[in-house]
Amino acid sequence: MKLVSEEAFGEENRKKAAALTGYEASDDDRPEYRTYTCPHCHHAWLEDRDASDYPNYCPACGEALRPEPREPIPARWLDKLHGLPVLAESEDGGERFWAIVDQRVEDAVLVLCLDGERILPLDEYRFYRD
């Protein structure tokens, strides 16, 4: 198997595209690509960095590339998780940390984490067990 750098891989594909279309894009017109490699069959391909969605399978072998999205723990179950670790994640995804569930307080959860006790509002955080 011949291994090439991302830059060489991209340049080779740009030359092929120019030969097929008769149009060679300027540097400003070219989309930015990233090289992706399948963890199962090691097939490598380019993905547009600006694409809004990526397929969740390898185009060569068809295996799933990314784990399926997890479902957060429903708020009504948090009372039953007293003393257990959970992964707390802010709704905007900006903050993520492990914590121990202490108790539910109205529309929030009291947790113990590395920086002490925190009260996390249920409408601002999601909780996961893995």
C-alpha cells in the first residue's frame, strides 16, 4: 500500500479534477479537505471540512465510523443515581466533566466534582452514564 501525505493526496485529486472538468480552481475557490481513515479497513478518503454532515459509514467497507449518539439520562432517574458517577455536559457542549450525583434539588442536581459541590440546573445540563 502506498502512503501519501494529506497535501500530496489533495494535490493529486485536484489534478485529476482539473483534467476531468477542464477547470482548475484558484486557491480561494478550493474547498478545504481533511483526510479520514476507516478504523476497520484503513481505507483513506477526503472529506470537505465545510460539509454540514458527514456519512457515518466507510465508503469502502460500509462499517460505522462514529458511535451512535447517546441519549441523556432522563431527569426523573437522577434520584435513583445517588452516589454514582455521571458525565455532566452543558447544553452548548462547552463544559463537560465527571461528577457524583448527590441529590436532586427542585429543577437542579447537587453533584460532587473535583472542584467541590455544584448545583447544576436541569435545563442547562445533560447527564450520561458512560
